[in-house]
Amino acid sequence: AQSVAQPEDQVNVAEGNPLTVKCTYSVSGNPYLFWYVQYPNRGLQFLLKYITGDNLVKGSYGFEAEFNKSQTSFHLKKPSALVSDSALYFCAVRDASGTYKYIFGTGTRLKVLA
Amino acid sequence: NAGVMQNPRHLVRRRGQEARLRCSPMKGHSHVYWYRQLPEEGLKFMVYLQKENIIDESGMPKERFSAEFPKEGPSILRIQQVVRGDSAAYFCASSPPGFSTEAFFGQGTRLTVV
């Protein structure tokens, strides 16, 4: 079965420092991977996706993600964190071995400290 | 192009009543997904529908829950005889055809059972 894991419940980073939110995946076949962000009392907003091609994917709000096939990882990164980046981040995979539903990780809460 | 529209945003029901949650997908999107989120928890997949078809209902509780996406009109998630444990945020997402596409989320319906 396809799945993603987010090993950290929370990540704290100082404003201006680089941030990384980790995600590992388990899929059969080619992975379709996504990152979303959720602000309080809001729906999820799409940040970026990896389908094929370059391992470094650029997305919204200065975020990027690095796809690493050998480590089965798809970590979200940003060179310089902002306080406004504080939110809940979800990694997701599309179930390419089944019905193509989106399967989400448990989420990582990012806190950027001023 | 309006986003995914969910209504109502907030719904209060007494135990034993029925809850009906509505979701209008984005224009051109024929795939709808429903997810449930408990406070401080991740997104749990419930059901995946296309027009007039249920594609995957592996996350739906066996009793009291049903979903439809008719040829005309919004998708409906129906919860009969609600219990306190049904209190959660319910999110709908939609996507166009194609396996490499991302899903777009609505703002959610927050159901409170009293």
C-alpha cells in the first residue's frame, strides 16, 4: 500500500534560518508526491508536487522540495523562514497502485520564532 | 474560477439527528474526495467519487455514513444519527482528470454534535 510518513510532529526554527520538514514515502511504481499547508481553521493549500523530472521542485511562497529516490524522501525546504510560515504542513502521495486517491501524512506543525 | 465551495461552514447537530454536508467542486473537476480531521490530527481519507460513481469508499465507516456525487449538483456527505464522536472538520477536495494533478480543498465544514 502507498503511504507517506512525517516523522516530526513539530519543527521549531528561528526566523531567517533555513527550514526543513521531512517526509518519506512508500510506493510501488512511480510516486506522485505533494506538499500542502494548512493555516488555522482553513482548508489545505497546495504548495508543490513532484511527478517526474528534476529532483528539486519549486513551489509557492518560496518553498521547494527535494525528491530523493534512493532515500525515498521528499523533504520540504525554504532557505529563510518567516514567522508567517508557521502552520501545519502535510505531505501526500497519490495512490498509483490503487484508485489514485490522495493519502496524507500525519502533518508537521512548523513554528517559526521571531 | 471559484474554488471548492463547502457549506455550511459550521453545523451543530444534536445526537441522533442527521448531518448533510455539501461540496461543489471547482469548474471542470469531476473527481471529489472527502476527508475528516479531528483536532490536532491529520487528514483521514473517507471516500473518493466521480460523477454518479463511488470509486473508493475504503475510509467510510460501515454504518451511518454515505456519500454521493450526482450528475447535477454538489457532492453530499450524509451522516445519519450523529454521535459526539462525529464532531470533526470535514474537508472536501476536487481534482480534474489526470493522475498528475493536485487536489484543491474547500474551507471545510466543522460539525459539532451536542
